[in-house]
Amino acid sequence: MAAGETEERFVLDLGPLGGGSCLCTVRRSVRARRLRLIVNGTGLTLVVPMGHPPLREVDALLEPHKAWIVKSLERVHISSVARHAGDVEEAPPKRILLRALGEEWRVVAADSPEERLSAKDGFLRLPQDFRKEEAFAALRRWVLLRARRALPPLLMELAMEHGLAVGGVSVKAMRSRWGSCSSKGNISLNSRLLFLPPNLVRHVLLHELCHITEMNHARTFHDRLREMDPEAERHAAELKGGWGLVPRWAR
């Protein structure tokens, strides 16, 4: 930390927007003339003029910018994963198991140099000229698109079954959460849910649907969730190991 600067840290809640939480550093500087937001791999830094604002007001100050913060954190995470993909995997996988859908896809090279990424009859064909990093990025993109087709219908079917009105559904590669629900009933789902078994995916979807009527995790929320998912406690415990089912290249 440079001379003429002070720092305070707190955990910024981004849950309602599907971003979980992140570490926020408030850096007060005598050289700062205006507010400045910096997003990197360690979290968020807010640079402000010395003496402004008090820490208790920072969350409210950042509220209009939270959607941008979530998107920026996701871009940083995705860029980091793509940059280091070669460090965690020697080569693209030979098969991809989407447990949620009961699908197994074999990953092979395309038949011709001109053929682009294609998915048909249980085969994912990667272009012959793809470098390792390009192959990983293409597979992550394919998982995201597959999830965007598959997960919203599953969610809407459960919503109809339990008489709940969903405001909207989005699917993205989220940093840490499996899903989230806004106060308007808009539900976001993590594309990596496809790697989980169907019972855990159903548990996550029901969890988010419960938030339509119960925004917090009070007793009434858990009572409602147990009505919809009688094995909620067991599923929640199993879900703690869920990231272990997601291949490293897909994180």
C-alpha cells in the first residue's frame, strides 16, 4: 500500500444477482479525485478520495453497479480458466458425461479440416486445427449452450407442478453458486449443473423455486423446501461435493 492510502475490506453480497459474494477492498487515497472500480482475480477494489465514503455506506454506493461487477468477475474467471487450461489438463477429454441428462458424449477429431465443432449422435467433433486452449474453450461453450436448452424446461416443469410463477430464467457459467433467485422471481442457473446427478439438479431447482415465496433461508423456507423435496437435507449434504463432479476443464 502506497503512502497516503488506507484500506478496509469487507465481503460484498452479490447473491441476488447470482454472483455469490466477493472480497471488496475500499482504498482511500489522497490522489483520488473520483470513485473508481477495479475488478481482478482477487475480487473488487473501490478507490475513493480520502475520507469518503464511510464503510457502512459502501454497499449502498455499489448497488447500482452490482450487475456490472458480477459480469466483470465472471469475465475475469473465464479468462483465467482459459489462460491456464493447459496447466490443469494435458488434452481435451475423450468423453463428457452429462449426468443430469443421462448423456455421454465422445469427443473426437472432425473428419475434415474444414468441419467446425459439431454434436450429433453422441459424438462431439472438434475442428482438427484447434489448439488445446481453443478446444477447452469450445467445449465449455458447448456445455453452456446445452444447459441453456435443457435446464429451463426442467425448471418450468417443476414450477408448474408446484404452482409457482417464474419471472424469467437465465443459464450461465456462474463462479460459485449453483443457482440464484431475485426478488422478482427471476432465476439464474449454473450451466455446470449438467454434470450433477438428476436428484441434485432437482434439489437445486426446487431450492431456487422456494425463493420465489421465501427470499431468505428462514425456517419457513426450509419447511417449504422439505415439502417439495422430502430428502432436502441429504441432497444438500451431497451437493457440498458437487464441484468434485465437474471436470477441471469445465470450471
